[in-house]
Amino acid sequence: MKIAWKNHLTGYIFIGPFVLGFLIFTLVPMFASLYLSFTNYDLFSPPKWVGLDNYVKMFTGDPKYWKSLKVTFLYVVGGVPLRLLFALLIAVLLNTASRAIGFYRTMFYLPSIIGGSVAVSIMWRNLFGDEGVVNLLLQALGLDAVRWFGNPLAALWMLIFLSVWQFGSSMLIFLAGLKNIPGSYYEAASVDGANAFSRFFRITLPMLSPVILFNAIMQTIGAFMTFVPAYIISKGEGGPLDGTLLYSLYLFRQGFVFSNMGYASAMAWVMLIIIAVLTAILFKTSKFWVHYESKGDS
Amino acid sequence: MKKTMLLLLGFTLLFALAGCGSGGNNETAGSGTTNAGTTGESDKNAEKAEEPKNVKLRFAWWGGQPRHDYTLKVIEMYEKKYPNVNIEPEFANYDDYWKKLAPQAAANELPDIIQMDISYLSQYGMRGQLEDLTPYLSNIINVSDISDNAVAGGKVGDNLYGFNAGVNVVNFQYDPALLKKIGVDKLNPDWTWEEYITLANKAKAAGLFFDTGMRPEVFFGYYLRTKGQHLYNADGTALGYEDDKLFVDFFSQTSGLVHSGAVPNPDYLAQVKGVEDDPLVKGKAIGIWQWTNQFIGLQQVAARPLEMQHMPGPDRTAGLYLKPSMYLSVSKNSKNKEEAAKFIDFFVNDIEANKLIKGDRGVPVSSKVKEALKPILEPAQVQVFDYVAWAETNSTPMDPPDPVGTAEIINIFKSYSEQMAFGQIKPEEAAKKFREEANAVLAKNK
């Protein structure tokens, strides 16, 4: 008895710092923000209880809120599938045997290491300027230059391209998944006369589907919380015409620029719910397309 | 994955900041009252007379690189003069500055000396973040060479929440050589809005921009004053003008110039990275509408002769006003308020210090400093000093400092003026929507 308790104590001491940190820096602030979301809090004076006012205003009296939701959904719906597709494509290519494979893998992963940082966003801003490299390329191809900063949709695509370009982390996970597919499956399929096309769709994709699910969920959550590139590229404003006003950027502006911290907290909680619901939906639908070998149902 | 974690961390921080604030604020009220107690202060005075105590002051300001450079030198100069004082600088650009200051206020950790803007003076002052400087006048901050009017510019109600750091006026700053290019030798000093439109169209015809647009809250505010109206009502609880036609008239004009191409559209301007990149500097625009203190930096970068022109009329005098370009405030949570006030005194009254500042923060308020600077000023600075001197007799008193919520209103303004410029909304509709949204923000001040 006593020894068990002592053993436990050691364990508690070891996890203590994490538990403390979690309580102090995550759980307590989260509940504080839940409370604040029902108040009018401007950072300066004590919060005033306003009930559901913030939530009501969000859904009925704030066109910018809907705009930011729309922009964020476009960003997620446009960006995540593209990014996954791209990551998978590169992973398949890198899964082949080549002598310089290590070099390629490093090169393709590089954007993700430096990704999300301020410097990359600034570089991206310059690339897409009116006289930037992208427009020069378009013109060299005989196409019209795009005013990336003048058209709200073009500006959003610019952000999406940035996120697609940073596909490295999902690519690495795909690569690991690919390496896990036993080569014997492919051999057997080849013997049966399956071509590369059906090998990919009948073996690779089903075998990879749990990894795809994992990546899809992680990328969706990440995309919902994207902040830095929109902040830098639009100089903190979400322009042009709110075209890059991602949810988290609007939340930040409400909290720290307009000092409506109560409203920002309410926004944060709605975002949490949205992400939770989306994740649940992804999980629910997964039984139709995710294949787990251990179930042995195929 | 890493990014996700980073963002999670960011949000935790947001929650954390929001969370800590509620506790911290109650303390503000408590410590504020004890500090204001007279016994505490006179005790400190007595101590100081015996031997100077070591003090650490934090001084925060916004600005560009040149301002950071000379301000650091001013601090050095002060520390040399008072070796017991150690000043810790905190600086950023304008936008980041306010984003940093708000959480500091919530955490009750504002810097001792804060460079303050008119748009935020009410917000910080009325919510108990700033010290009323009235008791420090004369005994610590010497105002014998400063006009009462200049001092009063920092008042919110009866309290002096900021000390005027310099004076500003709005005008049009332009390149006379480019003006000649469009076939105009000289601007008529008494020009009207109609003449301005004509000139702008001439510039367009010559392949130039006439200007780079007008910040709506500043220049619409000026326009309203020329019509005897004001942007905000006296107590800051609603917009101050009744007739939306004024909004429609002003913005039809400005957005019309964007549509015709005489003024660049917001898309073009979004790519201007700083003053070095400004269309005027690059020789693509004839002028800029802005504050006089910005003329010095502009002139430096453009490195060719520029001139200043009055605002268009009619009724210019009613519209023009002298504005404190910025203030120096002392935070309520400062433990060394007197020392902070002493630094403010140095900043506005010391001649050697102002030889470094040279009117970058607006034309100095002290007549002695102004006199002493005259011989060493560069031509651009002389122009600014002269202009402000002219405006002293050709302007009317300033409106009260902007009400709480101004930052949000400026954003609404910006958003609608951008939409009008892109032709996405008619001025009539924007006028209505702006009124609704701005009044909703201001109604919170009731």
C-alpha cells in the first residue's frame, strides 16, 4: 500500500509541472474567457455582465462577423483539399527509389520548416505585388497580371497558395504511411494484372485512408486558426475589402484593436464549437471511406 | 503540426490575457487611490531632497526609425543629467504600439511615460489609466513659456491626461516641379474644393496622381468643421452632424477622384510600404494630405524641394485647428509619477533635447524652445514652424479629444471609404450605414 502510494507520488511529481501549467495557463483562462464572453469587457474597466448580447450581436448585428466566417470557410474548403492533394502527390513521387531522394525530401520539406513565419509572409507579399515575380511570370506566359491586393478573392487565393506551398508536414506523414504499405500487396496485384492506376486507387488509397483522415483533421483545425499570414499580408487589417479577414484575425482585431475583449472571447468560443462540430463530422463520415486493416472487413 | 501548436499557444495567451485582466483591474482602483494620497507623495519628496534615489522609468512611444534613433539619444542625455534615473525604452510602429499597450493596461503594467494619441486619450484617461497632470504643472512641469491653450489640448473634462508634445496642422504637401508638369505654376492659396477637383483632373490628364487620398476621419472632420458641424457630439455619445448629405458630398468627391484615376485606388496604396515608397517620393503623385510634422520626414526622403499649401475652402479658418501632434502621459500605475513628470518637463522644455527632436513630434509648445531652435533648423523644418505660426492666427479651437471607441469608428470609416473607392457601395448608402454603426459604438459612452 505504502509503496504504491510512493510510486504514485513520483508519478505525480513528474506530471505536476504539466498539470499545473495546464491548469494555470489553459483551463483557468479558458473558463475566464467563457465568463468574459457574457460580459462587456474593454480591458480597462471591470467586465459588465451582458448575458448573451455578444452572441446575439455576432449572429444578427455584425456583417463583418459573417464576412470573416465566409472568408475562413472559403480558405479552409479551398486550401485544405488542395494542400492534402499536393502533399500526397509529392509523397508518392518521393516514395520512389532515387539516389537523390534524401535531397528531394529535404527540399520539399523546407517550406514547412520556415513556414508560417513572419518572414515568409513578407516574402509572399512581395512575390504577389503588382510588379512581383508572380505577375512577371504570368505576363511572360502571355497572361494578364492579377492585382492580388485589389481583388478580395485574388487576395484570398494568395493566402491559399501560401498554405498549399507549406505542405511538408502532411507530406511527411503521408510518406510514412506509404512506407507502411507492404510491398507484397503490390506484387500480388501486379501478378493479377493490375495497372499502376488501379494499384494506386485499390491499394494505396484504402491503405492510406487512416492517415488521410488524420491529416484532414489536423489540417482543417490548423487552417481554421490561421492568423500570421493574413495578419502580415494585409498589414493587420484583413483587406482588401475584408477579403482576407480570417476569423482569427477578426477576433484579434476585436480584442486588441477595438478593446472588445468580451466579444472576442465569445468569438473564440464559437470557433471552438465550429471546429469541434467539423471534426465530429469528419469522424462520422470516416466510416464510409476510412479502411482499418485490423477490423479485417475487406 | 508546429503551426497548430503555435496558434493554440497564441489563443491560450489570448484567453490568459483576458483572464488575468479581470483580477488586475480591481487592483488598479485600489493602488490608484493610495498613490494619489498626498501624504505618500510629500514623503517621497522629502526623501528625494536628501539623496536621489535610483529610479527606473519605462518610456513608450511609436514612430519610425529616425524617431527611435533621436529619442534614444534624448534618453541618453537625460540619464547623463540625472544619473540616478534609468529609462527603459519601449517602441514600435503605430499599429503595434496600441496592440501592445492595451494588454499592458489590463495587466496594470503600463509604462511610466506613454506617448499618447488623441484617438486614445479619452479611452485611457476616462478609464482610469492615466494620471491627471494638473498638480504637476508649474512645480514640476514648467509651463511659463507655454500658452494655456496648448496645455489645455490635453484635457479630457477637467483632467489633464496628456501633455502636449508639439503642435500640428493638416495641409497639402506637394512637389512644385510636378505641379508645373501639369501646367500649373502656382496653387491659389485660397483655393476651393472645386478648384481642387479641376486640378486633380488636370493631373490625371497628364498621367499623374494628384494626391494619395485623404484619411476619412481627419479630412471629413475638417470638412464638417468648415460647415459648422463636428464629427462627434460634445459628450461623445453620437455623431455630431445631423445631415448625411455632408457625408455624401464629401465622399462622392473623394471616391469620384479614385474612379477617375486622379487618386490611386486602395489596392495601389496597399502596396506602399512606407514613406520611401510613397507615390509622391517616386514622382507619381503631386502631393499628400497629411499633418505638418510629417513634412520633415517626407522632405528628407524625397530629397527635393517640397512645399505646403493650405486646405481648400471655403471657411478654412473654421475648419482648421491646431492639434497636439501627440501627448506625453503618465500612467496611473506608475510608481514614480513625479520622476515621470520631470522627464516630460525635460522633453518639452529642454533646449538641448529639442535640438535633437527638432519638431518631429510637432512644433514645440514652449516659446523659448521655438526661439532657440530657429537658427539651427533645416529649411523643411523652418517651413513647418512658419506654417504652424501662420495657422495660429488662422484657425479655430480644436474639438474635444476623440471619444472612447474612436479606433473602431476609424476602422468603420476606412472600410466604407474603401468600398466607395472600389465602387461597391454608393455614398448615400455608406452614409446611412456608417451613421448606424458609428452611433452603435458611441452609444456605449452614454
